[in-house]
Amino acid sequence: MSHPLVWLLWRDTRNVTASLIARVSQPRGALSIAGLVLFCAAVGFTTRSSPGFAGNVSAYGAPSVMGLVMLGAFSPLGLYFRPADVDWLLTAPLTRAELVVYNVALRARTALLSGLFLSILPTWRSAGWWQAFTGFTLVFLLLQVSGQWLAVVRAWLALHVPRAGRWLIAIAFAVVPAAAVALELRARSDLALREFFRDSIALAVIGAPARPFVATAAAPTALAWCVAAGTSLAILAAFVAHICRLDVPYLEAAIRHSERRALRFARMRSGGGTFGASTSTVRRIPMFPHFAGAGPVAWRQIQELVRNPRGILMLLAIVGLVSAAAIGVPFLRGRDARLVVDMGRTGIFLVTFIPLLMGENLACDFRRDLDRMGQLKSWPISSLALAAGQIAPAAAFATAVQVIGVLTLELATSALSAGLTLLVLGLMPVVSWVALCIDNLMFLWMPYRTVPEDPGDVAFVGRTFATALFKFIVLVAILGATLAIGNVALSLSGSRVVAVAAPLFCLLSACVYGTAAVASAFRRYDVARHAPV
Amino acid sequence: MLVVKELTKRFEDRVAVDALGFEVRAGEILGLVGPNGAGKTTTLRCIAGILTPDDGAIGIDGVDLASQPLAAKRKLGLVPDEPHLFARLSVWEHLELAARLYDVSGWEQLARELLDELELGARRDTLAEALSRGMRQKVAVASALIHAPSLLMLDEPLVGLDPRGIRTLFATLRRHAGSGGAVVMSSHMLGQIEPHCTRFLILREGAKLFHGSKAEIAAELPAMRHDASLEEIFFGATEEALR
């Protein structure tokens, strides 16, 4: 890398660090760090007796990482440079290798922070903190660099291979590994799932490129760590070298991709959807009743979401994949009744939580209106009605996705009893509402952009991890409290109706108080002081 | 200083720049004008070496861009339409970055002069994220001038500048041209650029409509007064092309 780029990376990192330290020294930042430390300590304490992080990594790590790498093939064509990089570096007398290495170094900075966050959690049970930290960092770097490599390879294919050939390659890339795993799953139905992951030939082949990376995280000795980390770095270097060598008009592709992405970020920041611009003005839903102003507010959010439903479709696709796996794996393994129920329950748990944890896809609430807060405040609507109108659409969509997933899984696996299914379905809208209240409260207390500034935006990575962890722990606490209240009600009254009504009443109260808290946070939100840059 | 021959750039089926040819001499300020989608930004980006032309040749101060891209880029300064700065670098650090990128030694004195000239002296240690758009524009201009490029190109440089900023910018551009450099500037603000540009290049749908001084272009247009304003000439030229 040439001297100016080393200088730029160093200055940028130094200034970002100074800015982060300044923020952490403020009360809100200190509170966030304290919360994160407490959470990590709680996770460490509660999982101190869990066996073998290293064993789990060995069994599931490599195929899972390669699955994520393969998902990177769907990334757009071109390297991503920040808008400032495009303006300053792409016009400067710098070689392609210098630019590519700089880009990777920028991503390594993000990977380091991501690795640091993840390594805090399994420290208590892994082979060692250093291994976990370096292993996770290398895995994140692999995901970033392989995504760039795949983008450049796709650009090369677009130039040199006709469309039909490209389709064949894409189908082979996606179908052949999936078919191999499915066939082996069926053939080796005697193995438990964990054993299958450990012994499968297809998964071993698919996961081979990622094996050194996950082996770094679980290396039992210093020598093993050196070998694994060294091999991982060599693989990364090979990717970078190939990116530099492939004969594609990389600058043009990078600019087009970077500009599209920058436009998307700008659109998201100003209230657009996460998944591209609205494409249709045809789908029009009728205006809702006024409801003290909450109706039109909710109508606006739903109308925009209906015209750009890609976020929901993405969520549905993920729920569909989880459901297909939960239904398909037992089917491939001879429909063992126990496995059907176990997989069904796991699937129901996941499809219940996924829409709540992936709330950014449904961010048709205050998070979508970050740059319109002033406008919202100018509307002649009470803050409570506004909060209700903002939360209702996202809660409705989250519930719809959950209901579709749970019903599908329940019909296919009969994993829950009829009564429990009804209870789960009945509680879903309330739980979703509470979860979205938490999302919006956190957002209004500590406003953040829901998109990163650039691949080196370390502050964004920190926020993402911290908010996801916080939300997860609060949701688990609420669900735990709900179950406890139900149990106490059942033991005191002996009536199932009371056992359901008591926690439901508590959750409904949480909805009302949560909405009032969101309204209060919105009233306190100062557009002049709180809007993030 | 700048020679463009038969420059053609396509985006899939759309021709963005169509066999465009023109020259810019030392000391000249060329106004690049045309309606939206005329190909102004694409032309500037091809000259800057960040888009690869499908056809044609570009020479900057005698250096062929296609065969010697790094040498050609050293002779060029570009101020893009939206001044993207590194949010957490200060004004002074941006100038230092530009000096390092173009391997300029002893840049500090020129940097101080440019900051004073563009009224940024008091902001030299301010981070870019705290600057207004106009100030960011001025930082981009100062950074593009730090290596004394033979050719300075500015894409819509007047957007976001206050009247005083516009006056200062034109003084800087005139000084650059007066010292033997060439300037190419695209803008929709015809009234603002008219008194400062020595020649104009009017584009429409990627093709050259007219190229020359205001009087030369007016003479080519039927029924156009010789003292017509640039705005009248622009509408005359583009509507003539529609007919």
C-alpha cells in the first residue's frame, strides 16, 4: 500500500477512535458500555457450564461460514468504496492493487471490532479469548473479502461468458451443494444431526475453504493456532491477489456499485426502504379511520411498505428457509417422530423471534422517519396517538410473518398441542407490539442511523451488536416474566383461563406503558440536538 | 492542455457521450453546459480516468490517458458535483491527504494561501462532518489545487455556495487560468458562469451542439443577436437541435 493510503487509514482510525472515546465519556455512552458489560457477564455466567465451544465450532462452523460466503454471491457487481473514496482516491494516481488493499484494510478494521464483540461472549468457554478474537475477526474478514472477490468474478463472467452460461454456473453454484447435502442427509439417516455435521463428506467439501478460519477460533495449542491463522491469511491473500489480477473495468464497476449503494443509504436515511426504491404507485390501500390521528399515521407507513414490500419479502424468505429446514430435515431422515417434534419446536421458536430480532426489515416506524422528526412534531396529533400509529403497522406485519411461520410449522409437524398453539398465536401481536416499543424507545433515546456510513464504520458495528443484544435480553426477560406470571396464576387459581388471562393482562399493560413511554421519548426528542450526523 | 477526440461512452444500450471532440487551451476557462442527461458529468468522469471510454482518445497536457493513466491523473484536479469529504478528517488533513496522494512536497505554504483565499483559514482544524455544504465545496476546490494541476475540472461547483463564495471561487479559477492552467467547469447557472468563461461547449444527449466563444456560437445560430446572453444562446441552441 502506498504511503498516502497508510496515512489516510491511520488518521481516519485515530479520529474515529477519538470520536468514539468522546461519545463513551458522555452519560449515554457510558450507560451503553455498562449495559453491554453487564449483559456479557450475565451470558458468561449463565453459560459457564455449557460444554465445548470448540466442539460446536468444529462441528457447525465451517459449513455455516461457507453458507454465508455463498450468500455473498448475490451481492452487486463491483467493489464498494465510500463516496469520499470515490471522489478522492479513484481520481488520484493510485494503482489498482493499492486501492484494493486499502479497501480490504478498511474492512479489516470493521472485522476487528466485530471479532472483538463476539469474542467477549464465548470467552468463558472457548479455547481462549485470543483464539476466539482472532478466529471471529478472520471469519468476518473472509466474509467481506470473499464478497468482493465474488463481485469481481461475476463482473468478469459478465464480460466473458454469455448469459446462458452464466445461468448454468449460477445454478451449479447454488443447486449442486444443496443437492449433495440433501442426498447425504437421506443416505446417512442413522447419524444424529450433530454427528452428521461432523462426519458429512459433502459438508466437509463445502466447508473446506472456511475450515482454517474456524479452526483459528478453536485452536487448542499455540502451534495449531499459528497453522490455522497462517493458512487463513494465505487464503485471504490469494483472494486479494486474484481481485487485483482479474481483468475487469473495476473502477467503473466500483463507481456504479458505490453510487447505487450510497444512493440507497441516502434513501434509507431519509425514510426510504432498506431494499431499494418504491417501484409501484398502483397498490393503494384505503385510508384508515382517524382514531385521534393514529389512523392516517399508520396508513402512511403501511402504504409505503405495501409499495415497497422487499423488506417483508426478505423476512418471509428467511422464515420460509427456516421452516423448510425444520420440516425438510426430519423428512430426509425417515420422519423420526421425535426429530419431527424437536425440529418443529425449534423452528417455531426461531420464526417467532426472527421478525422481532430483524426489526430493521420492518422499520416502518420512528426509525424510518429519522430525517422527518421535525415534520412529525409539527402534525396536530397527540404524541400517544402518533406513537400508536407508528408502532401498529410494524407490529401487524411482524405478527403476520410470525403467524404464517408458526401455522406452517404446526400443520407440518404438530409440534405443539392445540391449546399451546392458540396461546402462542394469541400472544404474538402483544409480544410484537412490546418488542417494537423497545426498538423505538432505544432508537429515540439513542438515535442512530439504521445503515452504516461505509464498510469501515466501526461505530455502526458497535451499535448494531449492542442494540441486538439489549433487545434480545429484554425480550427474553419479558417472556420469562410472562411465563412465571402464568405459572403462579395457575398454581394459585388452578384455572387455565386465569393462567392465560393473567400474563395476557400483564403483556397488554406492557403494551400500553410501552406506547406511552415511546410517546414520552418522542416528546423529549429534540431535532436540533438528537439527530445523528 | 486538454484534447478530446471522438470520445464515446455507452451504458448498456444508452449512448451517454457520442463521438465528442474538443480542445481546451492553457489559460482558458471552458463552460460545459447542457440540459440534464446531456452527458456533462460522464464526459468529466471519462477525462478524469474513472470511467473507461468505449471509443476515442483523451490527452491531458500531452499525456495519453489510456496508455499512461497515472501520469495523466497527476496533471488533473477534479472537484465532483457532490463534495464528499472524509467525515473525520479536518480541513487541513484533507489538504495534507491531497498533497500526499499527488506526492507534493512543501505544500504547507500553498495550503495556507488557498485556505486564506477561500476563507477557510479559521476552519483549518474543523472536522469535515461539521462543515456546511459550501465549505465542503471550498475544501474540495482547495484540495484539487494543492498539486497545481495543469487541468482543473469542476462539476457543478456553484451549488451550495453563497454569493461571496461564488465570487471567491471565480477569483481562484481566474488566477489558476492566468498562471497557465486550464479550467473546465460544468454548470446550470448560466448567468453566473457567463462573465467568467472564455468559451462554452453546449452538449445535448451526449453530442456536441456548439463549441466556441459566446459570440462565435451566437453567429452560428440563425436570428440570434450577437450580444445575446448565454441563457438566450443556450435555449436557442438546444431548441434549434430539437427542430
